Amino acid sequence: MARRAAGRRSRADPSAELPLVLQALGGEVHLRSAKKRRRVAAKDFFAGMMATTLADEELIEAVSFPAGQEHCAFREVARRHGDFAIVACAAVKTDQGVRLAVGGVADMPVARDFPRLQGTALDDALNGFAYELDARDDVHASARYRRDLVRALGRDLVREVLP
């Protein structure tokens, strides 16, 4: 199981939960080769669909997350329990507002920081974010359905972490 989970992080599956959470929490990936070790911020580790900045001779040694992130929430929508998400969202309270991360829509998990917004300002910001993700139709869901899920899940999560 651990090997499988590490593989999902290193392959950067855009629908997997672990890369999404790593992005949302602002984590780091600890890489190791025979000659050196390095740490890469999650935002710099994921390079696209199933692609990372992991070098051929490197392996993932560990991941780490900043301390003190008490207010966070996660939701996903999948066809069946246990399937990869059609859309998954994670929200984390920050000093300035909230970080919302979305998986299953773009080529890799994407996180965006938002100030404290309410009402139509929040809806407008989520709508803009949903369109920036460049959702596409596929056999699992339409682009419109994915954008609708980003807006709905995002609104619920923001309200949950910023009461």
C-alpha cells in the first residue's frame, strides 16, 4: 500500500488525493539519490499530467507539511466509492484567508490563495478559478459538470474553514 501511494505521488495523477493534499497544505517532497538529497515544494514538484520534477536517479524519501494547519477540509465526487475523483477539493485556512486546491480537473492539482470573501465576491472568485482550470469533457464527466463541482465544493469548503 505505501509503495502504491508513493507511486501515485511520483506519477502526479491529477485525480489522486495525495498530490492534492500535498499542494493544499503547502508540503514539500524530500528526494534522494545516491549522491544527494533535496527538498522540493509541492508547487514546484508537479509538472503536468503524470509528470514531476523527480530525476531518473531519485526516489521520494518522505513528504512534510508545515505545522499549525488546524482548519482544513476535503471533499470529492467520484462515480463509485474508491474510484479516483471526478473533482476533489481541499481548503486550508491561511493568515490572509483560504487556500483552495482542486484535483481531477486540470493536468495536475492546482492551489489558489483567496482573501476572505463572502457572497457574490466568493462566487465570482470561484467561478473565475473554475474556468482557469481549463476543464475538458471526457468519458467520466463534462467540463461544465467539473466547473460546477469546483464552484459548489469550493464554496462549501471555504465556508467550513472560514466560519
